[in-house]
Amino acid sequence: MAELRNEFSWSKSRHEKFEECRRSYYYQYYGSWGGWDAPATSPTREFYVLKKLSTRWQWAGSMVHESLRRMLRRARTTGQFQPLPELLASTRERARAQWVTSREKSYWRESSGIVGLLEHEYGDSVPDSEWKRIYEEVIDSSLRAFYDSGVLEEIRQVPPDRWLAVDELDSWSFEGVKIWVALDFAFRDRNDRTQILDWKTGKERSVDHTQVGIYALYAQQKWNIPPEEMVGGLVYLAGKADRMEVKADPATLETCADGMRRSIASMRALLEDPAQNLASIDRFPQADHRESCRRCAFRRPCGRL
């Protein structure tokens, strides 16, 4: 079997980590490499496990996305949409199981499929009322909003053979760089336009629009779709799950492409050997500000507890 290589790639989440803190970025994408097979007491193994953990807010968002992914994939296969009470029950059961295993820190014994919460790892004090509030206001409320939305009704009217993607991790090549994407949902509507949808459990951010633009660039290459035949949409589940249209015209897509070029160049500029994707920790300094440290997975190895 060929030896695995840590090849350079890019994604929106990688860009956000790089912008937030260079040191955290190093641990996430370089220090943790090979951690799945590293000795239990090694720093590499620690970095690998820590990068898999999430804050309670990230976990709540992931629970929503996973539930919608399961429901839509099943509907794509069977043609039947899972009733909301059934989806809520299965989501609650899965959330409870993940919370319990996280509290026990069993993720340190896993080689893959690691799920855990930073609050448990670092012993952060989170009252039961806060866990309950997050579940009700983010997970439960978002799923109910989606089922009450016009977006789901629109999806119901689209034959499954016109569905193009349901939260599937994929990659594409942009000027020689592998770009990772996972479109929440994409389909061809009755007018043969390609609709690209992305669900959000948080508040609106400008970067959300950029993300849909990146998805449109992917769709352009993946399915050979011109920009004038694409429609982007953001669905914010924290409210009524109304759809917000996102531009996918040539000018907007070029702006997204230019942002990707600049981000890739900045990342590569800090590498010891860009051709081999080799990095030295000394080139990735800690952030001067500490606002993000309290929610960072690497606060212990970084010395910023």
C-alpha cells in the first residue's frame, strides 16, 4: 500500500482556521497528521483527537445537518420523507448517546469516528439548563423550522432523479489545488436551473454568501453548468427557515475565485517546503488576541488554558 502523504488542499473551514489563529491551523492540519496511528501518549495523537472535538454550538449544528442528511438521503432512495416526530425522536436518541460518550471521554480510545465536546475535555462548567437550552433552541427548533418551511415543500416536489447532491463530501481542482466541498443540497428545478442550497443554524454572516459562491464554482466544473443557470440559496433555520437568494453571476464567482487564490497563496507562503507541503511550527505563531482561545481545541498543548 502506498504511503499516505499530507497533500495540500483548501476548504472554507481551513481558510477560517488559518485566519483565526496560525498556531491552531498548524496543529489542525500538520501537527495532527498521522495521529490515527500514533502512540496514545504522543503529541501527534493528542492533536489528532483534539481536532475532532467541537464546542457545544458546533456540535448542535452538526446534529441538525446530520439529521437532515439522513432524512433526505433516505427520501432519495425510498421516495418517502420521514415524519417529523420520528426524526425528532431519532435525533434526540443520537444526541443523548453522543453526549454520554463524550462525558466519559471515550473518544480517546477510538481510532476513527471520534465525536466529543470540548466542554467535557476541558471540564468547562456548563449547567444542565444550558445544555437543555441549546438542544431546544438549536437542534429541535431548527428541525421543526425546516419541516415547516417552503424549502422542504419545494424539495418534495422535485423527483429524486433530479437531485444532484445531498451533503456529500467531494473535491474539485482549482488551479491545481484540491478544494473540498460538501453541498447540503443541490437539484435541477422544473426550469432546468441548478439550485444550490446551504442550511445554517447560526446567524447570517457575509462568509456564508462566499461559501455558496464556492459551491457554485464547484457545480460549474462538476456538472458543466454556466453561471446563468445556477441559483444559490441560504436557509437560516434559526428563524422561519426562509430562503435567502445568493448571487452566482460571473462577477460574483470571480470574486470568490480571487479570494481563494489569495488564501491559498497566504497558506503556502508560511510553509517550509511548499512543493512537499512541509510545515514548521515556528512559522505559525500564536494569535496575539485571546478571544478565540477559550473555544479552541488546542488550548492545552498551546499553553493557553
